[in-house]
Amino acid sequence: MNSRDQFELKRAVLWLALQFTTVIIVLLVLVGALIYAIVAASAQEAGSKVLTGATLIDSPADAPLGAFVAISTGGQLLLSRKVPDGLPDTAAMVRVATTQQDETDTVKAGGRSYSVLTTYRNGRVIQAAIDQHESEEELNRLMLAMTIAVAVSAALAAGLSVLMARRAMRPMAESLALQRRFVADASHELRTPLTLLSTRAQLLRRKLESGTSKPSEREVAAGVASLVEDAKMLTGILEDLLLSADPRETVGHDLLNLVTIADSAASLAEPEALQRAIQLRRSGSSEPVNVRGSEVALRRVFTALIANALDHAETNVEVEVAVHARDAVICVRDDGPGFAPGTQLRVFDRFASARRLPGRPDGMRHYGLGLALVAEIVALHEGKIMVEPGPPAGGAVIKVLVPLAQP
């Protein structure tokens, strides 16, 4: 993936992670609010039970632990021990004595809040109060614990969501990158040969439609031959494009003999070598060199390397197949100008230019997909491809290593 694809992948991952984290935070907040409401309701219910039980006693001295009781009877006000300043609420006791209706209220006394229940029972007004400080502290501790839990969970959810989103989005991003790369490759590679084919066809049609001088049969045959060559070139480019559209589909597990594939590829390239006055020979092992993979893809490796060597060779091209340790070795040599210094690392990049061709204004050749496709196929066969130093007299050597098939 290029830098643009990487940026879009990061943006999509962050956006997906943000949405997932937001959902997790909302769910945690809702669960926390529910827990807090349940705990608060339980604390209030427990306090109500304590107040109700405190109003059933006969004497303030029998007040339960944590409760303060005041009893108004016969004009006397009886109090339990250690009643805080501000209690009892005499105004509430007067109202209940008049209405004989229970009252529940919260009273501030001594800097604290107290739940107060005032009731009328058996001719007496009884008021019970309990301190809310302990329950408030418990609720505050619960709130703090839930806040910390939500924060930690949100951080963990953010990290996990980024990892999960990256794993989920990477195949999609790679597929999108493959699609964009295929469109770019197709438009780049097909523009020039299509223009050339169209131009030659138009020139041939003009000659045939010319009323002044008709072209000879030799000229027509030469024009048709040029169109056929252009069509062959387009066919080869399309094969490369379709093979490079998703190179993951090219890897198979067939048992293949590289010697047979090399002989076939060299035989197919022999006519072009003869036309260019270049000696093309196959050397190395004559015994089977077996690997596992795709025959179509590995055949493309040989044809691309041989075509590249023929484009730059002066008199000789050698295709060698050998065995070294646990690897099958494919070595293609030519006696051309070789690779420019410092270009060995980018030779196999798409559309890289690394070798000089005489007669071109810029002195460089544009390779298109050939060597880049070879590198992809070799990598998918768990092999290696490299440029080795040429002989002292000059030339280029490209070596491919592919693991031998295990018995």
C-alpha cells in the first residue's frame, strides 16, 4: 500500500475505533447509572426500615444503634442520648400532633444531613432520625469506583478497538489498494501500445483508401504484420495485468520441474533472439529440479526475465537452472550495459527505470510490470530475487531462489 492508502487505513481505523469506544463508554455509563440507582434505592430502603423500627420503641433509651429518638408524651419531651444540635425537629412534632399524619423529611443539623420520620402512635408523637453521612460516603465511593472503571475500560476498549479495527480493515484496504493499483497499471501500460496500434491502423486505412496511389502487397503485409505484433504486445501486457491484479491467486501447490519450464520459455524466445542476432542458451542442470507452485506464474518468471535480458543484451543471454542446498536457482545473464549503480534495490519496483539503453534520449528504459511482477510471484512462492554483480566485461545477472519441493 502507498502512503495515501496507509493514511486512509489509519483514518478508517481511528474512526471505527472511536465509534466502538463511544458505544462501550455509553454502555458502561448506563450500567453504572443502573447500579448506582439500585444501590441508592437499597440504602434508602434500609434507612426507612431503621426509622420505622426506631418509632416502635417505648423509651428513647431503647433507640437502635445509629438512630436518635425523641418522644413527646404528656407535655414532656424525652430524648435519646447524644442527640445532635438541631434535633429534634419540634415544628414537625407539633404538626404531627395536630394532624396525626406521618411526616418524612431531611434535616440539616451540625453540618450533616439526617433522615427524619415523625409519627403519631398511641397518643404520643415519636420522631426518629438517622445520619445519612455513612450512606452518602458509600455512594460517593461507589461513584468514584465506577468513574475509574469507566475510564480504564474506555482506555482498554480504545486500544483493543484499534487493534481489532486494524485487523478488520487491513484486508479491505489491501483489496482497495490492489484495485487502485490495477487501474493505475492498466491505464499506464495500455495507453502507449493502444495509441500505437490505433495510429498504425489509421495509416494503413489511409493508404488503402487513397485514390492516387495504392499500396503494394508488401506494404500491406508489413502493415498487417505490425498490427499483429502490436496485438501480441497488448496480449502480453494484459496477461501481466491480469496476473498482477491479485497475485495471491497465482500460487498453487503443483509439483513442477523448473528445467522443463525453462526449456519451454527459452524455446519460445528463440525466434526473437535470432531476429536480434543474440545467442540464447540454456545451461545448468539437465536433471529435474522440482518445486511446488503455479506453472503459469513460474513460466511468467522465465519469460519476463528472458524478455528483459533480450531487451538489453548485445550478443548473449544465458538461462541457468541449478540446485544449491535446499533451493532451486534460476539465473539469467546478459552481456548488456548492466544496472546503474545504486539502482539494485529499486529494480523490482513497479515502473522503475534502472538500465540504460543505447539510442534513447534519456538513456533509460521503463520496465513497466515485468520485473515487479516477477518479484511478486517469487515472494508468493516463498523465494528470493536479487541482482548480482555482473562479470568484469559488463552485463547483468538476476538470480531467483525458490525452495525445492520436499519429498
